[in-house]
Amino acid sequence: MILTNIESVPGKNIMEHFGLVSGSTVRAKHLGRDLMASLKNLVGGELKGYTELLQESRDEATNRMIDQARHLGANAVINVRFATSSVAQGASELYVYGTAVRVE
Amino acid sequence: MELLSLLFFLGLGYIVGTIAEKRHYRSIETRERQYLSLPAVTIKNIDHQGAKIESVALVQGSAVISVDYFKRMLAGLRNIFGGRVKSYETLLDRARREATLRMKKQALFSDIVLNMRVETSAIGKSANRKKSIGSIEALVYGTAITYRK
């Protein structure tokens, strides 16, 4: 599956459009990570636990989008966008969307 | 006693935070020099000058960075007088540059990254509290193009 965030797949021609595909996941962090993060908040710096958590969640959302696209018979998703929103305290939603196409 | 612990946290935040930030900036600068040959641009369509395209892939990088206790206090004071909040400027700058570097690391064997997008969001506990930013996430993504050699 080819993913791009531009309107085409360079070097290939788009043969067919399948419309919007999207994937999302809502994740909360577990207590241990939260505790570590609040300690880290004192001295500042990177919160590795959060970075990993968000990256994992984003990968999962992307995989869901890819599954959907594959189901439609597409072999590429173009114009992929990421969106993040915090739903509640300590939980955030990662949303990925794009246009499924078939390229040759 | 309370004042003492407050001062302790302030001091700890200041000393450790400053050292960590300096070290982070040094590592960012060395890595930025390493990746100079891989341009990341915000334009979508470029002239490939007849080069054959080997592969196209979505690359991304992200970083969650938080400010230290001292700087958060400082920013709180700034809220009274208004003006430039330098401590948060460096926070955002660090997060974005780190995320960009991580994206470039993913695109290491590519020739160019097109349509680079930067997205920032406040996360964590303080996301809902209006006054303090606390920690922020920077996400950078783009389309990496590799030419056939």
C-alpha cells in the first residue's frame, strides 16, 4: 500500500478513485506512564512514554485506514492527513484520513 | 516547609531543565547538519528533471516535550504583564525541530520530502487547563521520494 500526502503518486497514474477512507483510535495512557510523565514534568524534556504511545496509536489508526482501503480494492491512499484532538482528560483521539485510489 | 519544597522544585527544575535543554539543542544542531543533504519542502509538485521515481512513501516523526517547573512558573508570571513568553517559544521550537529530524531519519535513503506538514497539539493533563500548556506534541509528516539511481 502506497501512502502519500500529495494529490498524486509521483511516477504513477491514478486509474480509479474509491473515495474517502479513514481510521481512528482513542487512547488513554496507563497510570504508570502518567506518573512518570508528571515526574518528568518537573524537570521538563521529552516525555518518551507519551511519544511512543501517540506513535503506536497513530500507526494503529493508519492500519485501520489501510485495511479499509484494501477492502475497497485500492492499492494506494493519497492526500493523507493526520488530526489529533483531546477528547477527555488523559485521552486523545488520533484520526487519519485520505482518498483511496488504484494506481498503475 | 511548603515554601522550602517549592523553592526546591523551582531550583531542581531550573538546573536540570537548563542543562537538558542545552544538551538537546546541541544534539538537534549536530543532527540537522547531518541531514542537510535531504531537503524537506512544503511544495507539492516539483520538477523531477527527468529522473525516474523508485519509490514513494509517507514518512512521519513526532515528539512530546514538556517544560520544567521553573519555566512554567515564569510563564505564569508573564501572564500578568503580557509580552513574549520565551520559555514556551523554546519548547515549541525544540518539539518541532526534533519531530522534523525524526521524520528525516525515516526518509534517510530518500532524495526529497514533499509537502511537509507540521501539526502541534497540547496533550496530557494540562490540555484542559486553560492557563498552562504543560506538554505539547509536534507531528511532522510528508511524502518521501526516492529516485532510481
